[in-house]
Amino acid sequence: MQSFSVKSKYCFISGIHLYGACAASYPSAGEEVFHMADNFTDHTQTFNFEALQQPDMQQILTLVYDALKEKGYNPISQIVGYILSEDPTYITTHNNARSLIRKIDRDELLKAMVRTYLGE
């Protein structure tokens, strides 16, 4: 990776490539210049990890449920067995279900389940 240090009206970059807020251009002799994106704001933005994670968990659980059902297992019992023990052998490898379910953090899954159950 090329090391560089650039100061401009909008960005200061030192030894890293920055994506998103700044865009790189290469005007001459390998000189790198960065300009802020048009939609940049100086207001602090917040990031809600849970908002991004819950639909993924639901999608993964649905795929795992379907794979277990296709193989003739009781999907609810198998998923509960996995959640309680964290033993991946409760989940079939069919349709990559075992690898998928291991992407879910069990604590976050339990929190999401309790919130959904309580209507929160």
C-alpha cells in the first residue's frame, strides 16, 4: 500500500485510503488529492447496529428453518437446541445452514426474540 499524506481544504489523510466521505483523484505524478463528497455534512451521524442486524438475523433464521424442514427435522427444536448449547451439529449443513447460523450472535438473537415476544 502506498503511503501518503495530503492536506486539502476538506480532508487530512495520512497513510490510509479513505472511502465514503472523501473521493480520491490522481492529478499528476502520483499526487493524491481528496475532496469531500457533495452530500457531506459536518453534523454528527449516529449508527444503529441493531437496526442493521435484526433483518439479517431474521433472514438467516428463515433460511436455516427452511433447510431443516427440507431435511425432515423439527426446525424449532433444532434451532432451540443450537441456541441453548451453541453446538452447531443441531443444524444441518444442507444449503449452508450451519455456516449461516454461526454468523448470528446468540446474545443478540435472544435479545431480539425477547423484544419481539414482548412487542417492543
